[in-house]
Amino acid sequence: MSIICGLPLVECVYCLACARWAWKRCLHTAGHDSETWGLAAPEEFEPVPRLCRYILAVYEDDLRHPLWAPPGGYGINPDWLLLKKTYKDTQGRAPPYILYLDHDHADIVLAIRGLNMAKESDYAVLLDNSLGKRKFDGGYVHNGLLKAAGWVLDAECEFLRELVEKHPNYTLTFAGHSLGAGVAAMLTMVVVQNRDRVGNIERRRVRCYAIAPARCISLNLAVRYADVINSVVLQDDFLPRTATPLEDIFKSLFCLPCLLCLRCMKDTCIPEEKMLKDPRRLYAPGRLYHIVERKPFRMGRFPPVVRTAVPVDGRFEHIVLSCNATSDHAIIWIEREAQRALDLMLEKDHTMEIPAKQTMERQQTLTRHSEEYRAALQRAKTLDVPHAYTPPSQYGTFDEQDEEESLRRSEAGSSFGSSNRSKTNETWDELIERLFDKDESGHMVLKKSHRND
């Protein structure tokens, strides 16, 4: 009799738990992902809308007579366009891209377009992957995107070397949207590891802006390369949030809402500690910039606010159940809202009129980024993220001596895809064994002899 009476109680508890979960999921908004992050400064966010327009320019056949230029145009001088590669030129190995020499901003820009739903070659790049298939620099990456990045580097490394040597004070920027964002992020990491192929450029002069990127690299790589890779996400965009493999997303394109809901339910039931300990789980790359322009239970768009951080835990782990989850992925909307956000920043920042304060705030921004970068590395080590701890000299920081040491390591390395890459991984394993011990629970702990170093 007591067992029979206990069944309704168990059912009630179960129903209440399910109702609580559904309530929390329905109330989870994009603003919750970045509510603890700091506000972005106009100096650091300034390149985003401009690079979005450069990416949009890849879609044009003739920049002198553009067909789909946004208000104000693309801001590109056709005479500074160095090359433009189409699908015919890449032979389906990589998405189309342009190489542009931006003299106004002292920048060498390689911009890559997003997914073309009518091109089978783009799907071939996305489908060429399986979790744990491709290791890179102590972590895991999307295999197809890495191969596409390797093809672009092989095709353009000579040209890039000439430009870097001819313009020693220019930055080298890789930018892309969606599929192109993943390729740009992979290309940035490959260049950082093989800087001798592009004129031994310093790490601090290499940067990437991944617009609405897919989750394409493991957490340890996402944190370690946060000083050179920046990801930009508009409000509810689904792609940087879902850990569903890209091949499953685009196989199920016509049932995408159902797939996202199922993945949302599955991810909610997985403890975050388990997610962090999974070395094959992929994440959005680098430092994150989140453009927030809508509020819960409020209609319409509000003045956009840009928040930025190098998060470790809580790195866009939850899908937002929103009718804007796919529209916020569009490069046109991202460019428009990024420009609005930048205009608001400049309007509020009266110090832009005083050059001395501009320089001071720029230095403060770099210092803040450096501190957040180091704090994220320390946080990853504290959470026992696999292979997240690295000596500063191996992967580079904002310190000049670290930069020189990283450059020497790059020069000693081989070209992309060579057999010496396995030697680097062996050196990494030896380093881990030398610095760490395993405790009784199997977790890695720093040896006593190195705790005061």
C-alpha cells in the first residue's frame, strides 16, 4: 500500500523537475551568456563592421559596379584589391576569398565568404570531420576546415610573405563569416605555428576576426589562441552555441529547429564539468564579442551593447530557443548591428577627440586583454581542462621575450602537415609529465617543485 501511495509523489517530483527545466530553458536568453562580461572599447571593436563589409565584397563580381552594396558602400578601394579567388580558382578546396591591402588602416586583409548552399564543395568541407579525427597543437580541430586553411596558406604564402616584408608595420588580418570564419580561425593558427612561411611575422601582428563562427576547435586551443583570434556573435545566433557536429547540422538543414531543440535538451542534461573535461568537444574560437540588442519579454531591437571576454566555463554552452536564432547568423544583420554598436560607442566616448587619451585608453585596452588572457589560462588550468596549461614562452603572450622565443620555435618547426608536427606533440607530452603528477582521483596536479616558479 505504501508503494502505491509513493508512486504519485515520485511522479509529482518528476513533473516538477521537468517543468522547472522547461521554465529555465524558455527563460534563458542570449543576454545571460555574457551578463558578467566587460564592455568592449571602440578601439578594439572598430575593425568588425569594416571587416564585415570586406567579407560581403567577396560576393561581388565587380567591385567597381557592385550589385548588393550596403548603404555607404563596402569602403573598398578597387585599386587596392590584390586578388580575388572564386570557386573555379579554389577547385572546391576552400571558399572564395579576396586579398586586400588596406593602406588607410595599415592592414593586409584576407577575407573569406560564408557557406554557399548551392555549392557541393562547401558541404564537402563541412562533412570532412569526426570528433577526435584531427589533432593540432595539443588539441582537436575540425578536419575539413583545417585542410581548407592549409590549402589557402599553400596557395598564398609566397604572396603574403612579399606583402609582409614590403609593409613591415602592417598587421595581417584573416576574416570570415560562418564557414569562412572557421577557415579563417584555422588559417590563423596555422600561420602562427608556421610564421616562417609568411616572412617571420610577429605573433602580435597576426589577428583573426571570425564572424558568426562554428564551434571548430577544442577548449584548450580556444583559450590559448585568444590573443590573436576574435569571434563576433550577434545575440541569439545558433551556430556558435550548438556543439552538434557541423555535418549533422547541414544534413538536417530542413529540420534544423527540431535538431536544435533535441540538442538543447541533451546538452542541458550534461554536467558542465563533464563538458570541460571532454578534450574532443569543440568550441567557438578565441576571445568572444557578443552583440546584445534584445531583452527578455521586450519587443523589437534596442541600442546594441557589445560585451567581451575570454570565457572558459560558460562559453556559449546553451542554445537560445528564439525565432531569431537563424536570422542573427546573417552577415548583413551582423554588419548593420556592429556598425550601430560602434557608432554608439564613439558617441559616448568623448575622449576620441583627444589624441593623448586615445593612446592611453589603447594601452589600457591592451593591458586589460593581457590580464583577461592570462586569467583565462589560469582558469582553464584550475578547471583541469585537458592540455590547457602552457608555458608562456611556448604559445606567446603580450611579452616581447615570449614573442621572440615563440618565433624561434616557429622557425625550428616544419611546414604545415609535416612529420615534425608529431615531434612537437611528443615534446608537449614530455613537458606535461615533467610538470604534473596525477592525484588519487586521476586529475593532473602541478608538482611541488614547480609551484613557486
